[in-house]
Amino acid sequence: MNESSRTLDVIVIGGGQAGLALGWHLQQHGLDFLIIDEQTLPGGNWRNYYDSLQLFSPAEYSALPGLPFPGDPKSYPLRDEVVRYLEAYAGEFRLPFQGGTRVMGVAQKEKVFEVRCDTGATFCARSVVVASGGFSRPFTPSILGLESFSGTCLHSSAYRTPEPFAGQRVVVVGAANSAVQIAYELAGVAEVVLATREKIRFFPQRILGLDFHTWLKFTKLEQTRWLSDQSTPVLDTGKYRKALNSVRFRRRPMFQEVLSDAVVWPDRSTTQVDALIFATGFQTNLEFLSQLPVADEQGRVLQRNGVANQVPGLYFVGLPKQRNFASATLRGVGADAAYLMPRLLEHLNGWRLPHPSASPRQV
């Protein structure tokens, strides 16, 4: 039967780490569900990140429920290893996945959610879980004159390899892990300045022989919102801090203005620039939920620990700081999905009770 011809228990929007982790929990409870993603294959946006991306958490802390991350548990997986793992995860548990499908809108009629897609299909479900995460809309700050810049200007989400920038003068904007990693890589072929609003906060990757994430677990700091997954201290074995003092890789306070071929620093001096790369994070994309009361005037998601405040049956997994520091990470989404299950099941059980408005609908 075509999925769009019946009312499912759950539709999961997003087939990355959050959606797959939730899918595992849904399957354990025998629910009828479908995972929808605009990417052709499971894995979300991971395959779209820069080629050399390497996790700052070891493999032993980078697994979803039910399947350990392969290889040395103390190693730090590369982007392609994460992609292969997520694809294998979906296959291992035969999670129902429909790729190449972008969700355009979600509406709720008589307690049934209607999920409209760009393929023309509309899926119906008793509940919807948004697992598209907080990394789908690249954020670039507003800077005077940026629109007049004649060189290459891109967000880190569009950066892949350093070769196109060989011999150029590049300014990378950002102070978190990705910014430093990209700037370090570029410094091998280009002259690089790392522009930041604050000094870079480095933190040892390993302390007394144990990885930073092991200490987070032991101290239970990962269960708090004290840290942010997008702006944690830069985890470093020492190579980044050492390189930052080199001739080809240095840090300067954030520039104040952009000219057609240069940036203007706070002291009003200028530097000729060929390329600007903004490693300035992401924002949550909720445009497809515009018909539902899910965000306030500032764009903040109206949810508590993944449960929508004003829309019964609507849930979230994978939002930054949804429940704690780890919520938007590989190691955190499984626990957050497990937390949602009793609440989701309660909603579905109440939905199944005899009620005049509870008959399945077809679109």
C-alpha cells in the first residue's frame, strides 16, 4: 500500500542521526511510521559537510541506540565514516525511509497531521516528530558592505576542500571547532586570518589520558545546558594552538566592514582579501511548520524537552540544547528520543480511544 493512502502512527521529518535514532525506538514499540528526508539516502546533512571533517568525540561516544560505531572506539571518525555508519544503521534495522522528498508544509485537521511534500504526495499521521535538527539553515551575520564584496564569499556549509583557495588571502570567520579546523586546513595552501569576536577558547582533547567527552560523562556536564554544541571550547591536542602563532595562520578581532576587495579591522586598518568563509553556525529551519503555533516572535521553538507547547502530537528531536548539551549530537539524540517515547505513546494511546474525530483520514 502506498504510504500516502493510510494514516500512520508517526511521520518523522528528517533522516539524519536524530530521525534514525527515533526510528529505532519507534520500531521497538511496533509503531507504523515513515521517515522522510530531502536527501536521497539516510544520513541527513553529514555527506554535505567539508571533506576532511573529523568528529571531536571518539567513536565510543558517537553511536546511535542498538548499533556500536565500528572500528577503534578511541578513534575520531571522519565525515565519510559517519555517513557509512548512518546508512548502515538504517539498513540494519530496515527503517522505513523515503528519500528525495522535501516537506513543504504541515497542517493539523481534526487531530490528524497532514504532511505535504514537494513530490505532490500528502502523508497523514496521528503524530509528527521534527528531526531535521538545528543545522539546516546556514547563518551569516549582517556586516556593513558584505554585499559589495567581489571575491569568493561562502558559508562553511558550502566549503569542501582547500585546493580552490591555493595562493589566496582568506579570512575565516568563527571561533568554534569547525572554524578553527577549516582555517588550519586552509593555512596549508593559503594565507589565513581567523576573525573572531572573542578570543578562541582552547580546551585539551585529552585530560589525564581520558577524552574530553569522558569527563563530560563522568561529571554529568553533558546532561546540562551549560555548554553549547555549536560553540564549545575548541578541542585541541596542541596542533591548533601552535599553528595559530605561525606566519600563515593568525587570529584577529572581528572586522567591522567589508570593501569590494578587503576587510576593515576595528583599528580602521585594511587587509586585501580574496575569500571570506563564514563558519558562523546554523539556525533551525521551521518554515514548513508555519501553519502551526511552534515559534515565538523571536523564532524560538515553543517546546519543552522536545514536546511542543501548543500542538498536541508534535515533537522534536535533535534541536541544539533541546534537553542538554548533547541533544544535537550523535551520542545525545538516542537518549532524547527515548525520553520522548512515553509521551508519544501516551498521545497515540489517547488518540486510539473511541472518539468521533479519531477515524483515519485519507488524502
